[in-house]
Amino acid sequence: MLDMLEKYLNVPVDFIEIRAIDHSRTDIIAQAGELKRVVSGSSVAASVRVLDKKTWGFSATNDLSKLREAVNLAMKLSKVSQKKSFKSELSAERANSDEIATKAKMDPRDYSLEQKAKDTLEMNKEMKIKKVVDYTIGYGDMIESRYYVNSEGTKLKVNYTISDIQFKAVAKDKTTQFATYNDGGCYGYEIVDKFWDKAQETAKKAVELLGAEIIKSGRYDIVLGPRMAGILAHEAVGHACEADLVMTGESILKDKIKRRIGSELVTICDNPTIPHSYGYYPYDDEGVKSRKTMLIKNGFVNAYLHSRETASELDSKSTGNARTMGAYYEPIVRMSNTYFESGDAKYADIIDLPYGVYLEKSRGGQVDTSKGVFQFGAEGYLIEKGEPTKPLRDLSFVGNILDVMKTVDLVGKEPPELHGGGNCGKGMQRVRVSLGGPYMRVRGARIGGT
């Protein structure tokens, strides 16, 4: 494949890159003890991106025999755009040549569609407990080969084996409550055994929420669990550090490199190099080698996430964060695995509050990166005398990035706990990400309830 793609690079333009993706995926959904969806399919597609006289041309095709036509169309579109488009340049980056494959303990291709459906259905049946009126599980696996060549000499092939799983349970008595769990990563079929126990655990959580209380809105000292810490790192900080949003004035962190925005305990990283993580990739979709980027370091804004284009505009180097959802999309600046780094506090000290709130996980929310404000729905528990006690529902965590980060006063010493299985949306594209962190404490946070 790579040798074939290289044949189309010899054209009279300043820069050309060709990306091809060979993709196969299986999706199975079981609901209330019945199979609702069993789908398996594959596709091959390629895209061409040309930069000539500082303007882009892009085209894609699902017929590789028509790749020459795609190249010619991209060249034509670049020429048409030269009088009207924003002028782009690319940062100088090292050319790479490599072939890499993720490693799975249990190759999904070794298991029949019937076996996968049977296991999914058995997990689903374990969610049927008293007061649970609906319960769903989604299983998915993907085998994907990504090929990339460009006119600067980069030549890459990366094979991915990725699996994900999602659970949802709905419980009902006087109220109706739901609980969810999702995770995934560069795993094979071992994901089924790894997360099997989450089926009934999710159902029990939904039932527990039936008896949960609603607390009064106000300011509380709070403890963030790893998932909730990850939501804060990803949504409130990670997006604000994406250089394309910084350039367009859509980030509260514009012009804040080397400026303090948090306590000295706050260090947030984006790191696509973590093996088996859902957001793992060894090279981004511009052929740049991935690396760990420290976004916030000891409370100071340290770096933005870059593509080659944004890096050139802001006189920097690419951080290897140009990603695309597939061959029909152009790469844009995206996160990978975004998390709080560990501190040195013990969990017992973090939770040692006479009265407070423990936020376990998010239930959705919204962020305005231009203003730095966020609001996350959450699940959690009341903290009394240093112990999580009563379950709480209808919680919301509200704040401003520049305020909340300054009130972090304890960060756990355990390694950051990453959770995947989620897809981050931006610019009409969705890509694999993980998020997380250790346990951490925030003083005087705004919590919404009644």
C-alpha cells in the first residue's frame, strides 16, 4: 500500500500528503435480554491534501483505482482557492518512516460473530435486577490500518486493534434514574473479561440512585474522583489549550503562556503515547511523532496543542495533535489522553472533610472555552466526617477555569487513572480519547442541587 501511495506524490506542488485507511468494525447491541443489533463491515478509503502557494486543496475517494483523479482534484481546488483562502504554512518537522502495530492479548478476529453476540447477551442478562426496567450493553471492536506518505519523505503504517464497551441501566420506583459505564482502549477481545463485572455494577448504581438525595445549591469543599477529574482536565482545560481555538479567540487561555491559572499542585498533560489507552497513537495524521505535552505545569500555562499549521502560525513546533476521524476528513487539532498528573497526598487526607461532596463521574455538561466557564452534571456522594455516605443525584459542578484551578489544594499520589471508550466531538468529527487523573480536592466549589 505505501509503495503504491508514494507513486502519486510526484506532482508540481509545494506539499502533498496522502492518507489511506483500511477499516473493519463489529458492533453489537443487546437490550433487555435481546439482541438488537449485530453489524460487521469494512471499508477502504484514501484522501489527498495539497498545499500550494500557501492554500489547501483536499479530496477523498473510496476507490483507490481513482487516486490519480483525487490528486488532480486536490491540486485544482488548491489553485481555485488561492485568491480567496487564508494563507497557510507548515512548521518544519522531521520526516518519519515506521511500521507499528498495537498488541492485543485476544485478537477479535479469532472469535466468531456468534460468540461475540452470545457473550454480549450474557453480560446484558446480568443487568436484570430488581427495579431495573431497562438495560443495554454495546460492544464494539475495530481493526484499522492507517497509511500515510508525504512529499517530505514521511512513510508510515500503523495497525490498530481497538475495543470498547458501554453499559446503561434504567431503574424506576417513585422516580426514574439511570446509570452508565463506558470504557475502551487498544485491547482485543480481552475487554469482555476486563469489564464483565461492570454490567451488574451499572445496574446496581441505577438502583442506588433511586434512594439518592438532592442537596441544597451552594459552595462546598469537594473531592473529584479520577473520572470527574478527567472531565475537568479535558473539557475545561484541554479544549482551551487547542491552538486553533486560541488563534480564533475562542479560548480563555489565549496569550496566557507562562501565566499562572492554578495552584502549584495543578499539572495537566495530553499524552497519546500511553500503550493500550483509547487515545493512543504513535504518529498523528500529519505524520508527526506523538509525544507527551504538558499543558499546565505547576499551575502555569505551559503549552498549547498544535498541528503543523497552527504551530507555524504561532511560531512553534507541532505537538503531534493533528487528528482526523477518517479518510473523508481533514486533520484538525485534537486531544488524545488528557489528565491531571499525580501529587503527593494520601486518599485518606483528601477525603478528610467534616462535610463536603464527592463527585464520582460526569453526566454530561457544557463548556464555553472563550469565557472559561463550565457546568457539568455529576453523580456523587455526601462526605461526612471524612467518609462518603449518602448517594446524591441531580448534582452539577459549576465554575470558571481560572478560579477553580486556583482552589485545588490536594492531589492524590496514586498514578493517574485513565478511562476511555469516549469519542470527543469537534468540527463535525469524533475521535478516540481517554481522560482521568488521581483523586483531588477543590475548596469552595459551586455545586448545584435544589
